Amino acid sequence: MIGLTSITGLGELGIIQIMERSFGVNDRTVVGFGDDVSAVRLPSGRIAVLKTDMFVGSTDLPPGMTMRQAASKAVVANVSDLAAKGVSPTAGLVALGLPRSLTRRDVQEIANGLSAAAKSYDFPLIGGDTNESNDLTISIALFAVADKKSLILRKGAKVDDVVAVTGEFGSTSAGLKSVLNFGIPRRQMPKSLYDALYHPRAQLELGLRLAASRVVTSSIDSSDGLAWSLHQLSESSKLGILIDDIPISKAARDFAKQHRLQSKDLALYGGEEYELVLTIPPEKFSRAYRAAKGNLTRIGLVTNKFRGVRMKVNGAIVPVKKKGWEHFRS
């Protein structure tokens, strides 16, 4: 029976669809479900941009991560989505679900991590809520104000747009596999893998620079995996994406070679790298490249010849699986 379908069958997207149908759309809504942020019109004519994301210990805490690192990562996950929209956070709230097993030192480390991360992105945490829970939960809500025309959405890509990314991929996935699959102590990991897994950073400055260039047609962050993010851009614009190649970190390539893995799989399906994935008109790519101070790599193009995501591999064009992190299924 449909009514008895398990949430593992629904997946995260199915649950969101149920909520979206129930909530409906208000006439003040500018951006609702289906993008990285939400937005509503303000009386001033500008828009309030809102973002919330939750860090849960059982699904988001890799082995060896400290409470301070967990709190920082919770902030990063939220800021990264704002970065993809070209918006800087104005203020934030934090709601904590804390197990009784935590110590005073743990709580202080969480507070330190939250404070340091918020300061590094230049916004204050101004309040929130605390409750007892069976699992560590750190829920952040961010608020920003922007002009509607400056907000970069997932939809908007045009045929022949360049697909580009900031940074390199694969390090976070390699770092996670190091501790989960191969039992490598975190202190013995290469520094680049350690930093990618335990000290991620959101590309806020780059996102703001690229938004200011006014040439980006669509954007998303790569926190759920590069392949998943590309599929989201494809579906939002109802066009296909053809990938030539992707920048894979040297550490990820070395790790893949050592453990007989495919480095492209680490880069495509790993997730939690918090880079930006964008589309840009080809004649304006040089302007975006300058705005990003060179931190931008062309990886493919937008096409109307097919839907979905495909990649050139050894002269052939092969589908890229729509695979990444989805709660209740991954």
C-alpha cells in the first residue's frame, strides 16, 4: 500500500515532495523548495534569503572528528549553499540536540567550533535552542538579505554554456575511505586528505566574486557529490550536461592507485567537498575566470542533444550515474 511505504522507499527527495505539496506556495515566495536556499519578498522590495541544514552525528560524523570540527562543519554546510547563490550570511541561529553522554568539555568544544566558523565567514550567531536528544544534532539556520536579480539559482543554464567548478575533487572521499574502509589512523593520512575530511571550507568569497561578475547562469554546491550536483543543474534547466574531464586532486589519484580504486569515482560520487558547480556563457567565461582569480576550471558544456549527464571517456560518451548522498537511501 502506498500509504505504508517506508521512508527508505521515499528517500529524502520523496519526503521533501510531501512537505512541498502540504506547504503550498505563498505569494511572497521568491524561492521555495527545489533549490539550495529559500527566499521571500520583503516590504522594502529586497528579498530575505534563508537556509537551514542539520548535522546529525550518526550520519555526518566521520570517525575521529572532534566536537569542534563537527560544529564547524555544520556551519560550513550552510554557508556553502549561500555561497552557491552568491549571498553572504547576515546572521545565524543554532539549535542543539545533545545526548546526556556528552561532557562539559564537549559542549565547550561545540561552542568554540560554532563561534570560530561563524567569525571566519563574518556573521554572528545570535541565538537558538537546546534540547536533549539520543544523537548529536547541530541545526544551523542562516539569514541574509539580497536583491532578487543577484540571486543565482539552480535553473538558468542555457545551451552551449560552459560548465565549470572551483577546486579539485576526490580528497574528501579518499579521506573517508581511509578511515572507514582501510582503518588508517587520521594522523597518518596525507594532510590534504585530513584537511578535506576534518576541516572543510565553504567557497563563500569565490561565490560572492562570481555573483558580482553577473555572468553565472546557474549554480549549486557539490556537498552531495559532483555527479549529483550536475544532475540537479541538468534537471533544473531541463537540458543535458556533457563532461570532458574533472579536476581530481593528486592525493585522491595517489590514494586510488594505491588501493586499486577509480579516481573518477572518488571525484564524482564522494560528496562533502563544498566546491561550486556553475554554468557560464562561453563568451563570458574569461570574465568569470578573472573574478574567481583563476580558481575556476572548465569541465564541460550544456547541451540540448540529451537530458541528464554524460562524460567523455576514452573517446566514448558514457552516462554519469545520478548517484550521491541522499538521506534514507545512501
